Amino acid sequence: MLTNNKNVLTWVEEMVALCKPDKVVWIDGSEEQLSALRDEAVSTGEMERLNQEKLPGCLLHRTNPNDVARVEARTFICSRKEEDAGPTNNWCDPKEMYAKLTPMYDGVMKGRTMYVIPYSMGPIGSPLAKVGVELTDSIYVVLNMDIMTRIGKAAFENLGDTSNDFVRGLHSKADVDPEKRYIVHFPEDNTIWSINSGYGGNVLLGKKCFALRIASYQGKNEGWMAEHMLILGIEAPNGETTYISAAFPSACGKTNLAMLIPPEVYAKQGYKVWTVGDDIAWLKPGADGRLYAINPENGFFGVAPGTNMKSNPNALKTTMKDTIFTNVAHNLDDNTVWWEGLDKNPPENAVEWTGKPWNGKKDEIKGAHPNSRFTAPARNCPCISPEFDNPQGVPISAMVFGGRRAKTAPLVYQSFDWKHGVFVGSTMASETTAAATGAVGVVRRDPMAMLPFCGYHMGDYFKHWLEMGEKLGDKAPKIFNVNWFRTDDEGHFIWPGFGDNMRVLMWIVNRCKGAADAVETPIGYEPKPEDINLEGLDIDLDTVKGLLDVDVDLWKEEAKGIREFYAKFGDRLPKEMADQLDALEARLDK
């Protein structure tokens, strides 16, 4: 046993009695224990060891082809009252859901081992950290949780012997039956149950399940925020670092921005960019009244396809050791991995992600699944922030929202104030691309990029943002919106993106310091075109003017779409949000 906490021990006993494993193993986090588990996974064929010279400590894993992504249709928020889950979540009565799932867990681990994984979300000892315990019958889960969180005995330090404030996670692969797959959250019980999946996002219960769905609910009740945001620091030549958190829906370049490499114009002056987090931020007011953020995770669970030395060299370098690759192609010639977009040389002799032989020339069959993943330790990242393990977190000066809009949203604008910033975040949207299923160009709203991850009613979530703004007062971060995806009439991106996005971030940093001007528009404050540094870019001032253009007719259409979206939230939509929409329409009419 790794703890004397009666609340933990009683719960584990109850779950052992329900699942009936042959053996129970407590994960202490020691290298000796983890090494033995890696050997066991390799001996059973669950994982394969990759080339230990080229990819030391790296493993390859394949999930069942029916189990390759998060399943939103099988993900539930089981609050006691249906209205508390809100219109954007699947809801079920907790009593009903427990009654449905309990028989599925009854004896599910017979002939298997139950692993008890204590873990800390956030640095051990941080006042912002929280503890979880995940019970699982999957070695894959244990080894991934070791990378993604801080596991083992030390995780119980924050909990102590009497606290009941830990998240109870129960997972079983069961039969990996998609018809009986459930990822269920009981926010009032601090509990997550996941069954019939072996895929990361559904089974690494510290990730979206705890760090966003449960934590967003805890944050609302306890006066802090759990957000789907990256955290990065921009260090000036004088050593001063400004921290930014930013939320983007998927496929909008979040990881690339988190690990941004400064363009030459800034690098030669001595600017540096530091990654604190690529996906999730927990934010809490500090002693000085400012908002401080930690990354609750300890690793990166990144999408492999498209990651390469051009798009994100720091992410690729992070995967070079102690990484678990899931559902990528296996290059048999040198026992390494490959995925679409890694380079232009698909392996001649390989196994594709389902385990079938593949020679890299079959265009119709992908070598890697489009949602194939790498789980890599944050410590491997060349630009990991020196403040990564700071228990107090880092002070946030700016919050940035962004989406993928071909014409509507300008390159960058700043909200008029916090309330207006909450409005901007609540109306965030992306247009579907050819890669997404269905029609192209459909506007999908994803408030604060939290639509699939908010553990309670989204109207109440907006209200919580407004309350946080009141609490922070004039110490609140400034709020901005960016759009790297404006296109010309042929559909080509106008802004170069990637590292050059730093040019926009620098205007944001300067605004936070009171060192840059702005122009007022109906939607917010914009930079003067000449305040975006274009040195070394093949773009002229007129192009930037075009990128900053606010098309009033398009915005009137946008306002209609927002009104339609807001109608979903009924009387739980804060009046301030409706007022902000009215004010936007009035400014556009002028």
C-alpha cells in the first residue's frame, strides 16, 4: 500500500470486489516496476520495442481498429439534474448510469491484473495540483499515465491521510466492444468510469476526463479555471518573460504555437519562446491578485500525422526517446516509425497501423491512422520552460482565442475589456475543412475550445468566466483573438503562419505592456498595420491591411449566427453575453 488514506483504501477495496481481478498491483512510480511492465507488454505482443539506438526507450502500440479516437456520442456528464449538464453534453441520470454500468464491471477483470495508479495533475506539492487514482486492467494505460502525469507514491503527498478530494477513475478494456463503450463523468461524485476502450483520450483518465471535464466543474465551485489552453512564455533579450495562454479548436495549430520557433528577425535579437503546456491550463488567482497558470500534465499526447521538421521541429525532437507511438506505420527495415507528413519517403517495407504489410506506395491505404498519436515526456522538449515545474505557476498577461476563418475574422484584434473578451471567446468558431467530414465551410462554434470538454452547463461556464473577471479586476489578463487562416480568392492562406505567428504575438505582448498603439473597430482594437513586424517576410503593408480588414456585412451575418447559437442556452445565458451581442450589432449598424 502506498497510502494510509481510508477514503482511497475503502474505494479501491469496493472496486476490487466489483471487478474481481486475479491480482492487484499498486503503481509506485519506480523505474524498476515500470521497466518490468514494459518487458511484460513486449513479451505478450501488446507493444513492440523500437530501434533502441535511433529511438531509445520508445515503444509501438496498436489499438483495435474500432477504437481510434475520442467518442463524443458515448461520453456522458451525469449530474444529478439534467439542466446542470446543459445542451452541449450528453446527460444521463447518475443512478440510471451506475445501474447500467455496474453489471458491465462485475467480474470484468477476472484473469487480469488491476493496476492502481495514484497520480498528480500538476507539480507535486503545488497549491494548484489535484490528485487522482485510476484503476485499470491495461499496461498501456499505466505506461502512458507515467508519461502524461506524475505517478506513484509521491502523488499522495498532496492528498494526505484524511482528505477525500481525489478523483476516482475506473477503467477496463473489457471486450473493446464499441456498442458497450462508455466514458462517463459523475462531477458531483468526483468519479470517472470508462469501459470497452483502449484508446488514449478515452482511457488516460487524467487527460480530458479529469483535467477538463471534472476540473472545470471543480474550478467553478472552488474559484479557479480549467481551460483547454496552451501556455507559452516569450522571453525578451533583457530576460523578462511574458506568459500567454491560448485556446484553439482542433486542427488550428495549437501544438505548433505552443512550441513556436522565433523567426530570424527575433532570434537574432535574442528572443526565446518557452513551452509551459500544449493543451491544458489550470488557472488560479495568486497572492498578488494576478492569474497564475500551471500545466496539469507532464507530457504531450500529440497527433503524429503532419508533425515534421518543418511544421514542428520541437515536437518531433520531443518524440526521439521514451515515447509511446500509437497507430503509426512501423518501418521494418530499421525498426522505426513513419506517418503521413513526416517526410516524402514512405518506407518500402513496413506494417501499416492495423498491422498489415504495407509498402508505402498504396495511396489509398494510409500508413498511419489520421488520429495516430505520440505520448512523449515534456522533459524531452527542447524549448520546455524552466518554470515548467514551478508549483506556483506562471503569471498570465494575455489570453488568446483563435479559429479557422477564411474571410470573417481579422489576423488579430483585442477585446474592449474582460466582459467583451468573454463574449469573443464564447463565440469562437472554425470553418470545416476538406479534412473534416461533411460540408466544407460550415461554421462550427466551439466556445473557448471547450465544447466537448466542459463538465457542466455552458451558460454557467460563461458566468464563471465573468465572475473570474470581477475577482481579478484590473489585474485580469488582456483578451485577444487571432486568425492565421485568412485565404485569398483562390483559397490560399495569406499569412505564412508557423513561427511567423510570433510577429502577431509580439503586438499582443506590447499591448499588455502598454507599448503598442491600436485602432478601434466595431469588433475590437486592432494593430496599425505598420505595428506588425514584416522584416524578412515576403508580405507588404497592403497585405496586412487586407488581413486586418473588418467586413461589416460578413460580421452582420456572424452576429446572426451567434444569436442562433446563444438561443441554445436559454435563460442560463448570462445577460452580459446577450448585451455584448446587442452592442456588437449596434456598432456594426453605425
